[in-house]
Amino acid sequence: MTAHLSTRFRVGKKFTVEMTFSGAMIRSEWSPDIPRRLNQGELAEYRRGRDAFFSELAKARGISVMAIEPSARETRLQIFRDEDAAESRGRA
């Protein structure tokens, strides 16, 4: 079982995000700073990177991982499961 998992990805031209799972929690570090806002393209890039990391984490650990994005307009919920990754691999 994977105790540590980490990835780094770009968001737009200015930002880099490093996501790390160390066995107890998921940590996200933005560089150079946490942005005040992301445009639609940057938000899509962030979600792609985050979703890929969460899918890999679910697969590596055999667990479910949930992403919740609350905002003034809506709350977005997405669940990543090891079974979903297996189904995706089976369809390819």
C-alpha cells in the first residue's frame, strides 16, 4: 500500500500546485501564492490536475476520495473510487 503520493502541476502561466498524500491527509501547496481568483481556463487546469491526483490516490490506496468545492452559486461534489479507475481501465 502506498504511504506517500505526490504530484506537481501548472495552473495557468503563474501558478504551480503540489499535492501530497502522506498517509493521513492531503496537502495542497500553491506557488508562488494561493491565487485570489482563477479564470475558467485556470480552474479547468486545476480540476484536471486535482482529479488526476485523486484518481491515482484512490487506485493506489484502494479507497474513496471526495472533492467538495463550495461557492456562493453552487457546491460541487465529486467522488473518486478505486472501482471507478478499474472500470475506466476495463473500457479502454
